[in-house]
Amino acid sequence: MVFRRDKLPEATGGGKAKLGHILIVDDEPDNLKVLEDLLSDEFHVHKTTTGMEGLRILEREPIAMVITDQRMPNMTGAEFLAQSMYSRPDCIKIVLTGYADIDAIVAAINRGRAHAFLRKPWDTRELLIAVRNGFDVWQTEERRRALGATAREAVVGLRAALDAIDGGLSGAELAKTTKAARDIIDGLMQAAADPPAAS
């Protein structure tokens, strides 16, 4: 099913900086064009009609979100999302489907970690809400990952400094204090290695 451009309201970019990169995979070129027109004011849009080309784009571009059709020849949306886990496991994934295919939905959730499903013909406002909410989740997770990396670097540096102090000075109290500090740092490193999921 193809959706007409003239039925969509204009996207609301307003000259702002683009939020991130979206990959759209749909075997209908007209659908790709409609979605690109809708989203390109707010996002960098990459598009393709095949799952194989979509996987190549994921390898070379900083894709934060994938929007894929479910029913495509050669590779379904669920199959594409499952394979995308190898190169972009953390990107947000939205599936478009015109069919009530429960098995495909379950496969996309379980194997491809789909975040949302939208029915064709999609409601434009619903689609934009799903995309913007998805980007909010992605940005939160990116900040969490960056904070975890920063904390790990700081802890490694602090541990090295304590080791240097401990090696250069003597005294039972100093050794006891630096050991306690290292134990605390080890706990912080463990927490940074596996930070809690964003709520």
C-alpha cells in the first residue's frame, strides 16, 4: 500500500539542528519518499528498498533509529531487525505493518527488540510521537552509556593514583586507608560496568 504525500501535514523542523540519523527500509519507493518528506526536517534520513542494503547502511552510518516495513520480499522486517542486532543493537526500532501478523510481531520483539509497531496506513501524528519518543529513549541511553564510560575512566585514574601513593609511603594506617578506598573504587567500577537501565 502506498501513501500519498498530499495527505500528510508538514513536519515541524523550523531550522533546528537535526536530532539524529534514521534509516527507513520499505520496498515501496513512494512510502520511502513520504516518510523522508515527513521526517527530514528533524532528522538525517537514510532510506532503502531492501533489507540487505539497510544492513550495509547500518555498518557505515551512525543510525539511532530504524523504521522498517514488515512485509518485504527476500527479507521481512523482523528478519532485518534480527540481523541489525549485530551492528546496531542499541538503536530504536519501529515496525510498520498492514497485517495483523502476530508471529511476525513476536519475532520482531524477541529477535530484533522492536520498540513499537504502527499499522499501515499510519496516522501521521502517531508516527511522529513514536519517532520522537523513541529518540528520547535513545538519547537517554546514550547519556547513560557516556556517563558510565566517563565514570570508568575516572575510577581507573583514581585507582592508579592511590596505587602510586600506597607504593611511595609507609605506615599501617595509610595502607588501611588506601585499601578501603580501593575497595570503594572497585565497587564503583562494577557499578559503572553494568549501570542500571533507564526508567
